[in-house]
Amino acid sequence: MTRLVERDEQLSRLTALLCQATSGTGSIALIEGAASTGKTELLHSFARSADGACPRRADARGPGTDTPTDGTPADRTPENGASAHGRPADGGPGAGADGALLRLHAICSPAERALPLGVVSQLFLAPTLPAAFRDRAAKLIDRLASTPDTGAAERLTAQVLHGLCMELLALVNRSPALITVDDVQHADPESVLWLLSLARRIGPAPVLVVLASDIGPHPGFSAARTELLRYPHSDLIPVGRLSQRGAAELIGQHCGPSATHRLAPAFFSASGGNPLLLHALLDDWRTGRNMAGRSYRQALLTSLRRGGPAGLAVVRGLAVLRGHTSEALLSRLVGVNVDVVADTVRAFEAGGLLSDGDFAHPNGRAGVLDDLPPQQRVALHRAAARLLQERGEPATAVAAHIIAGEGADGIPATRVLLDAAESHLLEQRFAVAVDCLEQALRGAGDGRERAAIRVRLAQVEWRSDPRAAVRHLDQLAGDARAGLLTPGDTIEVCRQLLWQGRPEEATALVERLRAAPDDDPADTGARLRAFELWLMCTHPRPARRRR
């Protein structure tokens, strides 16, 4: 098993608390850090090493009671499955032998928040615990779960929680206990109340409770967190990202010195020191020498989903907006309160999932966008286009969302796309200009507008790849014959027809231009004369005038 990197201080503090508990002084510790920073790994590593961490007590008796809360005598006989103090008659692994450590573990989930005392059930109904203890605990849990929501419910809840605490304290009277609860921010409300009730009672008891929680906005746990940490026997143990040196050490556990020196800077930049992302980067590198590939994307998505529906909405909006964002704009786009947006972004930054309000690696953004359902992605891009247009952002920024959203709602999309195309052409970004013009063509209205856009699209493609422009020529020739093109655009079509070896069609269009009325714009005649001079030098046949 590889050693945990940069977690010695946390393990040392937890071990000290455990040794206090085995000596009869209980406490509660909260391991807290951003998503995927290694809290679960720390929790399990500590629990695995707990058995031999402290000297055994000479006298394990604590302040608990030997009498079960339902009034059953404590001096049970082997016939009913338990001995005194609620331990198994055979000294089995559930409660442990006198002085041995009893370990109880629970994992919380948002899916079980509606299950009253669901976390307590994981702890108290573990099959390794004495059967009689489990039976008494189950009765108490069932009493609360089956109680209708009446005025007496609050009193009954307090009685049940007290009873469960007393059962535990009786169980640990001769054996100290280590209770670990992972992802406690997702615990059901009744189990949170039980943890608070236990915290008020374990000061003089041989019990260490270790909770692990993500930082961030967790309305269901914030008040309980505040109360837990105000007790003198509580301890907050923060877990952060790895430093650059720590990231290099973790990489070095899997790669040689040369590879570590080469990979460490890029891996740290892409992960921000997040251990889960670092392991994913290593997986991608080992399997295919890929940088931030499939494992990285999946690990990032897994971590981001821990932010709940609001957190996932925020990061999806961030992926859609790219660099054109602010907390207020992001709030309007995804419909999440601006304070929640700010808290979420800070929490993700703290975990290395985001960097300076954006994705640390472009493949992270791509993974989030690929995970979006198509209809939702289109809707977000269309909403982003409208919001950016309202803010007066450049046409190029708005057009990118119109293209991604395959259209727009509530804004003059065609005009924006045409303006964006011209801006891209000034910067020699021909491919993006073509994208803008193609989307404008798909959304164009009447025949003349479509014809004009098609001409401009053919001109742009001609500049970058003349062969690509051929696909428009038949339609453009038909538009010119139908009178949908301006004289200037018709001249452009004639040039392309001649270049493609179609002089007869070009000649017919030239004759139409010569026969056009004289009320055309003043520059039309000049452009036509210039074109005819060019024809005389390059293509004499179309240039021949009618006698």
C-alpha cells in the first residue's frame, strides 16, 4: 500500500484523539476539505491503522450504563446471545474483547436523506454487532420511522435519540469505539440530530467520532457543523490539495524519476494538486500516454457532481460560457442564486477542479459539455447568445453560441453572424468565418438574403480553398439568372464560372449584365467595365461585345 502524501499531520492528530478516547476521554473530529481531496482515503487509512495505534487500557470501564434503554437487564446470559454490557457472549468482532477497539462505519448519500436515521441504521445494525444490541436499536429506529408527524413527534424524537446514545454508551463501556461517517454533509436530518446528541455526551466516554465532509454550501449540515465545532472536545482537521512537491511525490510513487520530472508540471497544472485528478492523469498516461484523457474527464465529472444539482448547473454554465463570464451572468444563465454561484466556484477552486474561475485543462470543459444532454446544451447556448448580445459583447462571442445552439432566440442572429464572419476574416480566421456564414445561410429568410450570403460564403471559401467553393456554383448561377444577385455579386459568380471552365454560362451572365437597366448604382458600370477589361486579357470570348 502506498503511503498517503502530505497527510502525516492529519493522521497524527487523529491518532492523538484516538489515544485520548482509549483512555476514556471522548471527542469528535471533522475532516473537511474540497471535493476529491482525499478525505475518504484519509478516513479509511486511519481506520485501518487504528487497532495498533494506541496502548490498550488497563481499565476500559467508562461512564456508560449497563442497563439497556428499554429496561432489559444488562446481565444477559449466553442463552439469549449476549453477556453483560451488551457484548457478544463469545467476544466476537462486533464489540470486541475488553479493551479492543470497536469500529463502526457509515457512508452518507443524497439518495438516502429522506430515510430517517438511515446513517444510524448503518452504524447500529451492522451484522458484526451483538444481536441483542441490534434488536434494541432496530426497535428504537422503527419507533421514530413509524411515528406520524404530530405535535408529539418532537418529544418522541428526543427520546429515541437519547435512547440510541445510551445504547451506544453501554456498548462501549468496556471497549472503546471509533465511529467514522463519510460524506456527513449528505446525512439524513434525524441522523444529524443523533450525532449532535452523541457529541454532547461523549466527552467522558471512550468514543472517537470522525466525520468527513466537503466544504461548500450545504444547507442541511451547516448549522450542525457550527454546533459540533463549538464543543471543547471537537477538532476541525482540514484537508487541502497537494502542493507541487506533494504532487511530484505522488507521481514518483508510480513513475521513475525521469518521467516524474517531465510530467509533474503539466500534471499539477491540470489537477491543481487534487489527488483524484492526479491519479486519473496517471491512469491516462499509463494506458495510452494521453494527457487528460478519459479517466481525467470521468474523475472531474465525478468530483463536480458532488456539488449537487446546483453545483453541476453552475459548472455546466461555465463550460458553455467559456471566458465570457461573470458570477452575475452565470447566475442568469443557469438560474442559480448569485451567492450560490460564488460559493460553488470558490469550493471547486479550493479542490483544484477549477482554476481562476475556469477549467484547468480544455479537456475538462470538453468532458462537461459532452456530458450535457443535447437539448439542454442547445438551450444553454441559445440563452448565452441572448445574454451576451444584451451585454454588448463582440459579435464573434455571440456568434459562437449561435453556431453551437444551431440558432438563436430573441436576437438578430443573421446580422450577428455576418458581422462576426467579417471580424474573423480580418484576423485571417477563414474556417471560423465559414462556420458563421454557413449558420447564417441556414437561418436566412428570403431568396435575396440567402443568395447574398451564399455569394459571400463562396468568396471566403475561394480565398482559402477554391475547390470547396465549387459546391455553391450551380446554385449561385441559378440565383444570378433569377435576378436574385446584385451586379457585383453576379460578376463574382462569372469569375468562378470561368475559373471552373464554364465559359458559356459566364458569357450568358455577362450579356445579362450588359443588358441591365441604367438605373443601377453608379459604381455598377465602373465595376462592369473593369471586369470586361479583365475578360479581354484573360477570356476573350465572353469579352466579345455585341455588334
